[in-house]
Amino acid sequence: MELRMNAKETLKSYFMEGIVADLFGAEQTYALLKQIGENANAINQANFGALFGPLQSVLSNAFFLSVAKLFEKPSKKYPTRSIPSVLQLLESSSNELLVGQRIIVMRRLAAAGMNIESLAEISDSAITSRIVQFYNRSLPSTELVAWCEMSRSLHAVVTRRDKVVAHNEMIDRSALPHTSWADIEQLMSYAKGFIDVVGIGYISKAFASDDGHYFLTSDAQVASHVLSKLLIKAGVLENLP
């Protein structure tokens, strides 16, 4: 029993202080960037561009860092709390972890595209192994850019993080791989689905409704709503009904 609690608590730490926190940061900065971008003309016309230009740069760097950290590979040099690290922990602790809320977990896995026909009759450790195998096969990776759209998007994010954000390399930045905001949203959506499955199954916490609504998204968007109110109060935007 002690081993199981230790594995569960370790998983919860990886989870809540790692990928849940990083996804929240990514959604929060994304919402702020979107708010600024959609109102860029009004902001510039009000002569606030000198403030919001640098703010956009800071938020953009934080956004790319948060998204990249979600998919960081496990390292022996420095432990990470990413999706691949959580999968590694699930695999190594499969004999110590119980799978709760099986029916809901299987419903979520089916929605993600996993064949769940035999899951109801196998052990918790076997279910965990199957979950790990499923996500390892679908996990975006910078090594799969040739054929996986999400992997190409991740490659662009990680390249920007490494060569622009973490290090100011002497390179032609226009030659770096590009991706769209919509493609990066797909990476965040993947993380949301993974968090919901593991959260329900292993730490007894639901992160999304049956229709896929991720509960923490509204909290992450609060800062952007406050920014909108600030722009209205400053006379930059109209207070529309």
C-alpha cells in the first residue's frame, strides 16, 4: 500500500506541478497574445505600441517555452515533468498504480481513438501499459517531422525555443521552421486530452467534461479578460454591450 501511495504522489507531482501548470501557462499567454493581436490597430492608434510591443515579445517567449516543456524528452541529467516523463513514470510504476473510474477512462480513450474492447477484462497494470503504448505511438516528436503534422508544429516550437528564446543564436530567423497558431492549438488540445485521461484514471481528478471542455481554460483566460477591461477603461476599446 505504501508503494502505491508513493507512486501516486510522485505521479501527482509530475502532473500538477508539471504538465498541468505548463499547459495553464501556455493557455494564459496565448489568450493574452490573442487579445493584443486582435486589438493591435487600436492599441497603436492610442500610442500604446511602445508598451505592448515588448509585452508581446515577452509573452511570445513564455508561450513557446510552456508548449515546448509539455513535450520535453526525459533526461538523465535533469528530471523533467513533461508528457513523455509522465508516460515513463506510468510505465515504470504500472504494477503500483490502480486505475480509477474505469468506465470514464475508457470512454475518454475511445474518443481519443484507442481500441478499448479488451480493457474491461484486464488488470490495472495491463491497462496502464496499454495506455502508455497508445500515447507513445501518437505522441508528437521532433523526430517525426517528415509525416506528422503535429510533430512539424512541435519541431517549429522547439527550434524557436532553442535558437531564439533560450539562446540568441547568430542565425537568419526567417529561415527557421514556421507553424501557425492553429497548429500549436492542436498541440495544446493533445495535452488536454492526455491530462484528462491520466487525471481521472490515476489521481482522481477530472479536468474536462464529457464533451471535451477543459475546465482550466476559462481560468487561464481571466487575465486576457482583465486586459480587455483595462483597454476599455483607457479608452482604447469601446465598451460594447
